[in-house]
Amino acid sequence: MLNFVAKHFRTLIGIGLWLNLVFCAIAGANVGNTFDKGEGGTIGFIFGIIAGLLLNIICGGLVATFLSIDKGVKNINKWLQVIWQNSNNIKPDAKTTFISDDDIYYFDS
């Protein structure tokens, strides 16, 4: 279960950040319409997008940093496993083979 969650967490966070941006734009347009029926909706929409982007940068920035660190660790882990499998000390006739991400386990089960 942990491998499933770790694999799909990046997608879930991405969807959440897009929904936050859309919600802030709609909320900004609604607030702008309550103040001014003419151009208030458009100005509120623009301010909503700016507020949504700032919220995504502040809240999503830390998560994005951790996700990029996690991706780097996975790449290092994958390369170390390839080197270990193809080491001449272990296999004298070593040939490179592909290791898929599903074959690498990052958590103990």
C-alpha cells in the first residue's frame, strides 16, 4: 500500500494545486461581482489567479521540493541497483539489464 501511495502522491498534489488555482479564480470573480457588477468580476478574476498562484507557490513549493528530492533518491537507488547487479565481482559476464520502477521497492513491507 505504501508503494502505491508513494507512486501516486505526485499526481494527487498536482491535481490539488490546479484545483486550488481554479477555485481561487472563481472565488475572486464572485467577490469582484459583489462589489461591482461591471468590471469587478474581471478584476476579481485576475486577483484570484494571482492569489491562487501565490498560494500554490507558498503551500506547494515545499511539497515540490520534497518530491524532487524523492525523485533524485529514486534515481540514485536505481543506478546503485544496476551497478550492484552488473558488478564484475558478482557476475563476470555481466550485461546491462533494464530495471523498471515497479521492481524497486522503497519501503519495507
